[in-house]
Amino acid sequence: MTRDMVLERLSTVNDPEIPDLSIVDLGMVESIIVTHERVHVTLRPTFVACPALDWIRDRAEAALQPMKAHVSYDFDHPWSGNDMTAQGRRHLQSFGIAPPQDPSHAVSCPLCQSQDTYQSSIFGATLCRSLYYCKNCQQPFEAWKPT
């Protein structure tokens, strides 16, 4: 199995709450080591306290079968929104979630792209997202928290 084959299989592992957003597009794959006997994949969690980490690891290992695979997490090198692919950002936006942005910039509304927004709550539906409100289209939306 090659590194590209591993990435192709891992691209079938989607975020448990966002359809069609793979862990590859999220930028979670930190390293891949392939030997003739085993594959070792290291992932970076998008949010350290994410309750889906075990679920994601189990799905990643299953996607790599029949090869013996070991998937682990690196908590020492934090994930960044910059690690997301352009496709991953588009998937988030089409799902109605603003992709992570530099904290010094205004969060753009994923519905109308206006930057006339404000954070209405630091807490969203999950630990990695916050609630925002767009003054332009007058719609609430979630934004991925920057890291």
C-alpha cells in the first residue's frame, strides 16, 4: 500500500456531523508511515476535547483494512484551520458553517458572505464551533473556532 492509497482510503472517513467532509480535507492527517506489514497514521484533532476522536480513529483503521493499521493522535502539534484543504472549506460553507478564520479578521457569513457579523455565543452545537449572527441576511450560523 502506498501513501497515496492510504490518503485515498482515509478520504472516505468523514466528520461524524458534516457529510462529505473527510478527515483528509479537514487537514487532520499529520503523518503516514507505510511498511510491508503495517500502516501507522498520526492524526491531529481539530479540537482536543472532541468527543468523536475514538469514533474517527476506529473508522480510519477500518478504512485501511485488510492492512494492519494503527491510528493515533498527536496532541503536541495543534491542528490549525490553515491545514484544511480548499475543498474542505467549501464543504463547510455549503453546510452553513463558516470555516476557521484568523481571529483578527471578521467571520464571514457562509450564507451571504457578508462580514457584518458578530459572535452571539462562544458555544455552538459542538465544542469546536461558536454561534454567530449575520446582520446582513439576518441569519444565525455557526463558525469553526480558530485554533
